[in-house]
Amino acid sequence: MPWSRIVSAIVAIPLALGMIIVGGWYFTLGIGVIVFLGQREYFQLVRAKGIAPAAKTTLVLSQLLLVTAAIAPTLTDAVFPLTGALICFYLLFQPKLATIADISTSILGLFYGGYLPSYWIRLRVGFMPATMPVSIASSNLPLMGFWPQSWMHLKLFPPALVITFLAFGCIIAADISAYIMGKFFGRTQLSHISPKKTVEGTIFGILGSIAVAEIGACYLEWPYWQITGLILGVLIGIVSLLGDLTESMMKRDAGVKDSGQLIPGHGGILDRTDSYVFTAPLVYYFVTLFLPLLEDV
């Protein structure tokens, strides 16, 4: 493994862990930076196809979505179509007549690069189950931040923090399992979109996600934890793969190998976060809609 790849990981991993643990506006700021950089890479891919999207407008409105997700999570779904309409209005009054491609790629940039990532903020910052004990503090730092008073009592961690770590853990387990096992046992190509991915690696990736999800479901004492852990693990394993393939499809269409060169040895921001984009709303609705239904059974 190249040293540049190792050094980048040494720097990135503590930063990611820190912003997840602290949460609040610190986490929102971190996601905002990632979204900004990721959208810039996305619009570079779009421009490589000769399309002229409303990039700056979309960048600003995406940050508005993230702030809304932190302040009033339930309003984010209402703000999203309004921001989409603003992008269309902006393109309407350009000197050059906008094309369908200009409009659609701008709206996709808002959806893919702003709206979907906002679910991570809703999950880590805005999620607070009704059954959470009063003794558990969701914030003990300025700007809605949190820092554990004791690392030995995980039961005192906010549920939002634990679930966010669980979701990230499933994605990472799926990615590592698919890479390692696919490298040694992979024989059958999964898709021509990403020739290095194999069916065998995909199966092991899903199994890795299931293993982490089962441990998390048991620890969190979810209802029917064996089943709910299995379902979450399978869903994250599949959806994280779909996120990876979606970004690979966009790169292939744009004729580039990596979305950027921001992270030495790793490529661009999109190359490292593609598995997380579609996973965020999946996990959010799993814990806010699906699990509460089981508690009443």
C-alpha cells in the first residue's frame, strides 16, 4: 500500500471519528465541508460532458439544506423542493438558454450531494428517541457538542452517536470484507461498470455488514434483534455497494478514473464517500420508522 494512502488514512480517520463523537454543529460543519468538496468534484464530472450546471447556486443551497437539517430536521423535506425550484429559476434567467441536461444535473447535484447527506445530520444531530432515559445527555459542550465523560460506560452515550457509529461500522465492514475476500476469492465479475468488483466479494461484503449490524442490534437491545440486525446489515451492504457503483458510473461516463486528487493515494472526496450517500436515509428511516413499529408488536 502506498505511503501516501497510509498517511491520508492516519489524518482522515481521527478527524472523522472526532466529528462523529462530538456531533452538534461540529458534525454539521464537517459534513458541510465534505458536501462542498464532493459537489465541486461532481460538477467537474458534469462539465467534462460539456454541460453547464448551476454549480455555485447549488453549492449554496445545499449548505442551506444541511443547516436546516441541524436546526429543524423535519423541515428539510420541505426546503428541498423549494431549493430545487430556486435552481430552476436561476437557470431561467441566464443569458444562454439552459438545456435539459443543465437543469437535471443541477437538481441531481442538489439531491445527491446535498439532500441525501443531510440525513447524516438528521441522524447524528437531530435524532432523539422518545424512550431515551433522562440520565443520558445528548449535549455537554457548546454548540450542541458532546464528549463522553467515561469511555467505559457506553450505555451513557447518546443513541444518535451509537447508531451513527453502527452505520459507519457496517459500511466499513462491507467495504473491507468485499475488498479482501474479493481479492483472494473473487472470480465472477459483478458489473462492467466497476470491473474489479466481484460477486464473491459482494457476498462477503454483505456478510461483514451483517456481522457488525447483529452486534450493534444486540447491544442496543432492539426488538427481535437477530432479525432487525440481519435486515439492517443486508440493506446497508447492498445500498453502500449501489452508492459505489453509482459514482463509478458517473466517472465512467465522464471518462475519468478518480473524481479528484484531493486525498493523496485515495482520489477524491466522492471516491471515499460514495458508499455513504444512499445509506444515510436508509439508516435514518430504519431507526425512526421501522424499529418503532416493531416495539408495538
